[in-house]
Amino acid sequence: MTSTFQQFNESFDDTLVQSTPESTISIRDSKTGSWVNQDSIPEVSRFNDFRTIDWVEDELDEQKQRLLKIKKFHSGSTNLKDKILSQILNWIVLAIMGIVIGLIAGCLNIITSFLASLRVGYCKNVFYLSENFCCWGEEEEKCENWSKWSRFEFLNYIIFVLISISLSYTAAKLVKFYAPFAAGSGISEIKCIVSGFVMDGFLGWWTLLIKSLGLPLAIGSGLSVGKEGPSVHYAVCVGNSIAKLITKYKKSASKGREFLTATAAAGVAVAFGSPMGGVLFSVEEISSIFQLSTLWKSYFCSLIAVTTLAAINPFRTGQLVLFEVTYDTNWHYFEIPVYIILGIFGGVYGIIVSKFNIRVVGFRKKYLASFAVREVVILTLLTASFSYFNQFLRLDMTESIQMLFHECDSTFNLPICDPNKNKTGILVSLIFATFARMCLTIITYGCKVPAGIFVPSMAAGATFGRALGIIIDHIYKSHPNSLIFSACKEGEKCIIPGTYAFLGAGAGLCGITDLTVTVVIIMFELTGAVRYIIPTMIVVAITKSINDKWGKGGIADQMIKFNGLPLIDAKEDYSFGTSVASAMSSAVVCFSSDSNDSLTLEQLKTTLNKTTYRGYPIIQSGNSPKIQGYISRYELEYNLKQKDGIVNDDVVCNFNTENQNSIDSIDFSFFVNKSPLTVNINTALENILDIFLKLGPRYILIEENGLLAGIITRKDILRYEYSHHHQRKDFTLQQIQDASDLKIWEFMKLMNLSVRKNFGKILYNDPNRYVPI
């Protein structure tokens, strides 16, 4: 066996080496079939965590099931009840998923509100009520049931910080010890999974449980994180976990993709109270290929989830989200320049936050991987220490956004609307909150707790927009008769600062996600005001154009590349300028159909134990490697399990489809795919990419003059692309960044040592008490 394979491999080594540029840093090793020097390329660091789905094989299996079902229907072997149940089972399962997602979302809203309020006080009558529920129908200053922890403000500050740390510490511990996949947002990984890759455990029951428990703890602690991204993750976990309980869907990748896409839409729908926004999010952000049937299922699941959430009514106001508002006034054309400023802010915000957050995530991976819980505690301490003194940072972000969106009227008596209040102080507070939120989001997003970035971005945009609105309102009141404000009628409200906060939030959301239609629809569903569609579209268009010109896409797409996740984005244009030979690998292990060159059962078992390939080409012989077919590892292992202990190890294995009646051999020929997808070795790599995108095969066999020359997968194309990108990369800038990161790390270690010595000296008069030896 060995000599035959070796002879085959050596006959193609020269072709592979010659077709690969000598200057390439990472190339295919034709002896082993693996890529070498991959450790230096971060974009492919996690490729091995994912298994590729073969959409072609999955569609063939689905077609067999459909034909079998039709045959049973026509033969009358299936009764009417089973026929009806088979038709509506999809919708029943989707409804169950939607109900579960809505229940989780409602519970999370209630728990988060309680934990956020717990940091500043408690309800005397019923401890588990949040401040809003405790003071229902009363003004905040006159509420006797709600009490702060102490009469001393400094003590309240200490309790605020300690409770914040306790909540985040608990969330970090849960994530670290029970479900590491529950950390972060999860949208980047979900995009890869929906595109055709499997990541074991990422969408499991434990991840669902810890994500649901850790998310309200992280948000309640005051960390600059949101629930919208994690809402997509736990919703998709619900879809995956429930689908796996049903035999019909357990092994169907196409049905699984439909459920994951539909539940992702439901996750956004319950997070924003926006069912149509959720559906568009799944189209624009999650799915690479979106079918009309999936659109309808996403809509149905979102509708059920939002209806369930509305039935729970977590805020007791009839609102699906806390910052839902309604504007009755109209906008004016002279405000368009202000909308442009808000759009510019959104674009700049998205570029700055994405760029520096990736730097922070890189630093975190390199130096802080072993200090995940400690890092979360320090971030919480930093956040809580100064957020307490700013009303826009101290409040839960959704409550803060609600206050900023609100239109000042007789029913809204907060200081931000008080005409006798010093507007300069409020303006300074808003600007400080904007930049503080940006900085906190940069250093917090990506830490080891459930964390989203949508709401923090909206909060930063809302504070900036409200500040800008106060400035414009002041200008108007100082010069009411100016020609600019001639469109304002006497006695009516002209400048509504809340609308600028609303549009600023939309700009921040667009800037960080690089989404357009989804953002417009979400913001429209939050207000229900059709008249503000045009201003929202103007703001989003300006933000998007800036991001396209100087940015690198949304944060999710950038994280996919930075974290080394395998995703071929159908929206990108790839230009390789080479043939498939540059990225393929030689078929290192393949099986011969020639009876004179056959494997024994023992040799087959040894081959499977020593290799990790998920399939093996079938060739005519080692001397004449004409393509005969392809057999998957699953089929081999399944049949070996059936023959275990029954057949001797010296029995020959037959892969020849024309020799199926051989008595003295184990016949695997029935499981051989006799028509695998093949292309010529001179085919352009761009054409191969189109095949992978449009057909979705897991592998393609490469032939030259009818003989097997190699094999290529989706991961191989990405490895080739990132290898050449890495080769062209300017390492001077990278070296400067590495040196800067090292200096920061040395400074952090010095600060840590100083703190330890001071604690030891204060408590035990021994500065070396807490210094590690």
C-alpha cells in the first residue's frame, strides 16, 4: 500500500511545487497534504475548530427523502394524520422556538432591570422589584418605597462599585468554567456556521444556559456591553438545540440552516422589538445564501417571538423595548446639515471603535488570556468608579437611551428637560458620556462575558445626538427670527433634541455594523414615525459612505478575519490571478480500485487511525490514478463498525463498483460516489470559488488529463488568500504595534506589583507579602 501511494504522490510533487510561487510564506506540503507555516497567519488560526458541510451531499439526501415521502403518499401507506403532521411540523417547531426565545427575552429584560437597579438601592416592600416597578405611577423624587442603600453618598458609591464587581465576577466565572463559548457576541461564529461550517458545542444547551444567565449579570454590572448580539446567539442556540431533538432534522444541514437563520432573526426581533428588522438582519448580515422560503420562516419565527414577548409585557408599558418612543412633530429641511453631521459621527465612530477594539482584542489574546476573570473585574472597577458620577453612564444603557430619545413635555420631568437647569453642565456631561462610552466599548467588547456592541454604540450616538440637539435648540432660541428657521411656525415645537439622539443612535448602530436597510427599519419600528424615515436614511447613507471609503466593514466581519474564522463572503470580490493548482493539495491518501493493489481491512483501519481526512478519492491504481470515485470517512467507519469482530483483518477491501460480487472481500463499492465533482487543474481559482459559493460542495477533485492531480476545499482557498495577503503585509507597522503592546504590558505588570506592595505594606507592614516569588 505504501509504495503505491508514494509512487502516486511523487509523480505529482513537481507539478505542485512549480505552480506555487516561491515567495509564498505559507504553502501546501505535497508530502502531507497540510499547510505549513500557518502559525504566523492569524486569519486562519481557528480553521481546525470548524468542520465543513457538504451542501451537495445534503441536498441529495434531502431529495431522496422527498422522493421517498412522495412515494409513500401515493402508495397510501401514510395515513391522513401523518400527512398533515408532516406538512405542519416545520411551523410547529418554529413556533416552539419563537415562544422559547420570547420567554427568555422577557425574563432577561426583567432580571436585567432588577440587577441594574440593585446597584443604587432596593424596594422596601418587595425586594425583587426594580426601581421602575417599585415606584410605579410615582415620580422618582417622591417615591417612598424605593430606598438607597445608605444616607451617606460615599457609602452608596462603595456599594455601587462592589455590587457591580460581584455581578461581573459571577458572569465571568460561569463563562470560564461552564461554557467558554458563551463569551462575547457570537455573531461572527454564527455567520460561519450558517455559511456551511460546524463548530461543536458553540450552539449547545450549556452555551444557551450560561449565555442566558451571564448576559443579565454582565449588563446589570454596568459594563459597556449590550444584549442584542448575545440575543442572536442564545436564540440560535434555541433553534439548534430544539432541532437536534427531532430525528427528522437532526442530520439535515439544510433544515438546520433554515432554523438557525430564522432564530437569528427572532433574536434581533426580541432585542429591538423589531420583527421586520430581525428578518432583514438575517438577510443582510447572517445569511450568505437566502431563499424565499427561509424569508417566510424567519418572519414567522420573529412574529411568534415578539408576540410572546408582548404577552409577557416585561416593562408593564406595552412596549417591547424600554427606549421605544413616538414623535408627533415633523422635521425641517434646514436640519439636513445636522443630519449630515450625525452621519459623519457614525462613520467616524465605527472606524475608530472597530480599529482600536481589534488592537485591544489582539493584546488580550497575547497577554491576558490567562487572566480573563481578573480582567473583567478590573474593567468593572474602572467602569463603575467614574460612571457613578455621570447620570448618562450610571443608568442602565437602555434606560439612558430612553431618557435621551424622549421628547420634553409636561409628562417628562427629568433634569435634561428642565428649562431652569444649567444647559452647559448637561452639555458637558453628554459629551463626556459620549467619549467615555466609546473608550469603554473599545476596551470591554470581547472580554470573557456575554457582550454585545449594538446598544453601547447606540448609547454613544444618542448622547452625541442629544448634545448636538441642545446646541441647535440653543441657537434657535437665541435667533428665532433668523432666515434659517423661517420654516418654524410660531407656537409649535421646532427643534426636538430627542430626535437628534434617535438619529445619532442609528448612526452609531450603522457605523459599527455596516448595515443599512436593517438599521433604517429597526429605527423606524422603534418610533413608528414614518415621517422620520427620510432623516434616518440620510444619516445611514452618510455613515455607510464613510465606512465604505475609509473603513473595513462591520465589526462582525472584521472579527471573522481577525479571529481566524473560515468564511467566504459572497458579497466580496476576490481576484487571485492564478489557477487551482496553486491552492490545491496532492491527494496524499487515496484508495485503489484495482484488485492487485487492494487494501486489507487492517491497512484500512490503520489509515483511518493515522489520518483525519473526512473522505478519500478512489483511483484506478497507483500507477494509473484515474478518478473512479470518492468515499466519505463516515461511510467507512459506519461499515467497519458493522463488521467489527465478524471479519478477519486480513480480508481485502473492495472499492471497485464493477466487482461488487467478490466473495472473498469486504464490499465498500456501494458507498462510493461514482460521480464526484471534478475540475481541470488549469481552472482559474476564481471559478472554483464560484462553484463553492453557488453549489456548496465540501471538496472538489482536481484532474489533469483524466488523472487525479489533487483536491481542494473551501478552507484551502481561504488559506491561500490569507497567505498571500500575509506575504504582502507591511510588517514594519506590525512590529511597531507589538513593541507598543509590550510596553503597555510591562507598565501593567509594574502597576500590579506596585498595588501588591502597597496592600502588603498597609495591611501587614510587609511590602513583599503579596508579591509572588
